[in-house]
Amino acid sequence: MNAPGQAEKVDVLVLGAGAAGFMAAIEAGKRGKNVVLLDHAETIGEKIRISGGGRCNFTNVNTGPKNFVSENPKFCVSALARYKPRDFLALVEKHKIEWYEKTLGQLFCRESANQIIEMLLDELAASGGLLVAGASVRDINKGEDFEVFTTRGNWRAPRLIVATGGPSIPKIGATGFAYELAERFGIPVVRPRPALTPFLFDEDLKARSGKLAGVSTEVTARTPGSPVFREAGLFTHRGLSGPALLQASSYWRQGQPLTVDFAPGRDLGAELIAAKTAHPKREIATALGAGLPQRLAAFLAEEAQAWGTLADASHAELRRVGAAIHALDLRPVGLEGWRIAEVAAGGVDVRALDSQSMEVRAVPGLHFIGECLDVTGWLGGYNFQWAWASGAAVGRSI
């Protein structure tokens, strides 16, 4: 360790020992660079450790640029093309980590996310990189080199790679450090917002849906400008969650509607008309319950203003009810926020960076990678693949 006040010279400094930071340090080390990887936490890799229910959804075989949200959607194309899911899978298999595919291309460790952390530590050691944990940054200066002063020592290097993530899940130590550093160097930041997080209802809608907490069903969800996501939806005491809703949250903006189809792939209007012939005295809400949880059917009938028996409703009215439930227009008041958001949307504006090397054009030698950038993946391993790909891009370019 360098003496107090002195800055030890190395080739590359990486801030943030998460997925992207590890990959950048490993790849740079493989190319003979003297690399130091710094992290403010004493226990590194917490976001890796807790991901995928502790089994780490480490990539998605279907990864492509379409699976990411950004104000410059073409930025991620190059890195993703040069480091693919199969490349990371080869690393996993090299370390004899057993894995399995769950659904929709999501790959998980069969045993534990800790295996991925151990793999990264082994790869870093093999590449000659040094990890320094518990190193909180006190200051950063830019002269001929970048000088980084921390609670565990001081270093200087011509290359500084920032991989400190975003402020999602602050309880594990996540911060907006990267955004503050970017602004200090005059780099624009797209306003960060929570992503992959549940929707919140207003008091009136919470009162109407309150009995549904814990009810889950397959839905499609979309917001203006988003794809249609078809996965599970889950009612909570505060609003609506589940994979389909988490996906839509990355696109949603305050004041926008959230459109949910609670019977995807079906034709509820036709089903209700058929039920009218078979059971004319049946309540519409009861008829809806033939293919939905009964509590949910009662709520949907209320929201669609469908009262009375099937016999009381015309065919046109039953088709209207079906159409309403296929495209229920909900109006969330917000999102759960940083506390449980899986990632941050927005971030360091990628229009200021070179997509090949992740280098800031106006500040040679300064690179940003991973979650701190305005590149946000869908739920299901895509954000990890972006971390690996962006880390590999910079590590192989310097």
C-alpha cells in the first residue's frame, strides 16, 4: 500500500467492483495493464449476490439492442455485438458453474450467485488485477493523470473507468456517485429515475383493489411508447407489480396511463356472449370468474361498469365489457422508487461517449460503463449482459 499522501502510479483505475467493473478490470489485466479495482464497500458484489433470488440471472440468451431503453438506442449495439451471452456463458462453464435456463432465455446459477462472484475474483487474480475493498473516494483530480484519493490509499492513472452503478437499492450501498462525477467533468446526465419497480395506486384505486393483494394472473402491460409485455401481474397493498409491470415501469413517465389486459390471448366478449346463451341468469362478474380468480373478476366487472346478469346485457354491451378488460386504463400515481427498484433508468448521457471504448470524447482517459449509463435493460438478465459487454468493450480498448 502506498504511503499516506502519495499516489501510486498504475495503468488503469476502476471504480466499482460490480459486474461491469470486474469485467473491465479483468479484460484490461489480460492485456498486460496494471489494474487496481476499488470499491467503497467492504463486501463486494452485493447486487450480484442478491440477484435472481440468490442464484444470479447472469445473462439472457435473447439479448439484443431492442431489449434496452435509452435516449440513444443505437449506442449499445456495438458493445452487445462484440460480447455476447455465449461469451459470458463460456466463462461460466470454464469455471464449471452449473446453470439452467428458466424462462424467456434467462440463465441462472443452479447453486448460488456467490459462484459468479468467486469466478470474477479468480479471473481478476489470474489477470494480475488488485482489488481494494472499503476504499471510499475522498477526492478525484485530473492533471496529466487522474488522481484518486481514498480511505484505503491513493492512486493515479491515465485511465479512469467509472463503474459505480446507480442509486437503486440503496440499502446495499448504491449511490449516485457516477452522476456527480460526470457533472463535475461537464458531462451531461439524463435525469435518473427508478426502473423495474412496482406501480403505486392513488387512495381511491387502492380502496377498490385492496382485497386483491396477493392475487396474481397473466397479463399484458404497456405504457405509451413501450412494447407490450406479457408475463405475470401481481396486486400488492400499494398497487400493481409482477414481471410484466416491472418491465413497463422502465418506460412509464409521471401522468401517463398504464394499460393492462387481464385476459391476454382470449376474447372475453365472445366468451360472455357464449355464457349468456348457456347461463343467462348468471351475474356478469361470476361469468368472468370462469377463467379468472373470482376476486379479480369482481374487481374487473366493477372497473368495466358491468353490473347485473348476462341476460340483462346486449351482445354489444358484453363486447364492450370484454374490450374494457382487455385494455383497462389504470392511472398510477407513481412508482415504488429507489428503495426496491432493480435498476436506474437514465444516467450518464451516452451521446457524450464513444460506443467502441465507452470513453468520454471531451475527457480523454475517462470511461463510464454499466448501470450508471443511460442504457437500461429489461428484466431477465439483460442488465447483467450490458454490464459484461460494456466492461469488455472498455477493457479491450485500452
